[in-house]
Amino acid sequence: MMPSVNALAVWAANRRSGLIAREQRDRYVFAYNRDAEDPDQVFLTMPVRPESWSSRELHPIFQMNLP
């Protein structure tokens, strides 16, 4: 059996932008790296900021780009 993956590194413009994690069964959190800059932005509605982005569903930008 393959182990479950709870977190993935997110890359934009050839740089690691942040980390998306499944914290609970119904909670997904994306956090930019501390040194993230504007070119590291992963989506227009998710600008670079210190606070993380939290959602009950996987954020749409990640849904359409599943590995």
C-alpha cells in the first residue's frame, strides 16, 4: 500500500513558492514561504502574504493542477 501524502511543495516561476497541506479531513492550508516575493504568486486571487490560505475544499488552482 502506498503511503498517504499530506503535504506538497508548490512551485511557481522555477522557485518553491510554498506548501499546500491537508491538515484535517476537511481543511486544506496553503502557506507561502517566508521569503516569497510577488513573482512566486501561484494565482491572482492568492497574492503573496504572511498569512496562510485555508479552505474546506482544495483551492481551485490546485484542483486543476493535480500531479
